[in-house]
Amino acid sequence: MNNNRSTLLPDRAGKLAAIGVALGIVIILLGMHRPPICPCGTIRLWQGVVESAENSQQISDWYSFSHMIHGFLFYGAAHLIWRRIGFVTLSPVWALALAVLVEGSWEILENSPIIIDRYRSVTVSYGYSGDSVLNSAADMGFMALGFLFAARLPAGLTIAVALLFEVFTLFMIRDNLTLNVLMLATPIESVRQWQAAG
């Protein structure tokens, strides 16, 4: 393993900081009155039906793959900032905690009325009502898993896995991270119709 890559792995303090940030995000989401678990009252490891009231409510779903890719991307950004640019004075062992902070900030934004309404109006997620806190916490966990995966394996393999995830979820549910970002930022009606036809 290349020393430049391994220095981005968190030490014990970095891991505790990442867990502390995640707990802080969970407290904020609970303060936003997000449901702690699925309103259906059950907890499942996997929810495979996208057009379901339990989507984004359980521990994992098709979008868990996207959150792992977030981790790949955050690791790549941290690698660029700490190893290539080299101007950051903060120790790179805090990179995972910062990645959790960014992912958690997205979870807060994603569960705000403005983003929930945006999903409903421009994507195929017509009935989207936001995530349960359990799902948001799991999303942060999947991102951290992706970050740690990218920290330990060659960049080429990480990119190949990200592409595999994108193609796989596109085939399975006609959606993936790329389309999700595209449709939120610049909705294309023909893409939405194609996704809805699945």
C-alpha cells in the first residue's frame, strides 16, 4: 500500500470524530422531526422496491450504492487536497470525519422541505417524503464504507467498482447517482418519462 494513500486512513481519534459527527447529524435530524424509523413500524435490512412507502426508510436500498460512490468521491477529493495540493494544515487522519460532515450536511438538506419538494416535482420520486433517521444514518455508514474501501484499494479498482454500481443500478431501477444529480439540477422530461416507464 502506498504511504500517501494510507495516511488518509483515520486513526482512533479520527474514527471517534467521524462517529461523533454522525451522532450530531442524527440529533439534528431528530430535531427536524424526521421519523426515527420507517413509519410502517418495521425495520428491514433491505428495501428493494423503489416505488414504495418504505423506500429511503429502511437500512439499505438501491440508493445505498450511490452513497458508497459518495465515499469514493470524498476519498478522491481528500487525496487531492492532502496529497497533491498539500496546503491543508489539518492532519489527514481527520479526512473521514470531514467526509461524514459533508455527507451528513447533505442528509440534512435532503430532508428539508425545499429538496423534498424538488424531488417530488422534477424526478420520478413523486411520493418522496424524505428519509427516516435510520436510513440517513445508514447512508452515512455506506459513505464511510466507500471512503475506507477507496483508501485501501487502487484507484483504478475503485473507479471500476463505481462504474459497475452505476451500470447495475441503471439496469435494475433506471436510476443511479449520475441520473439523480442530473434530474435534481437540470430535469430532462424525456429522461423522467423513460425512468417512469420502468
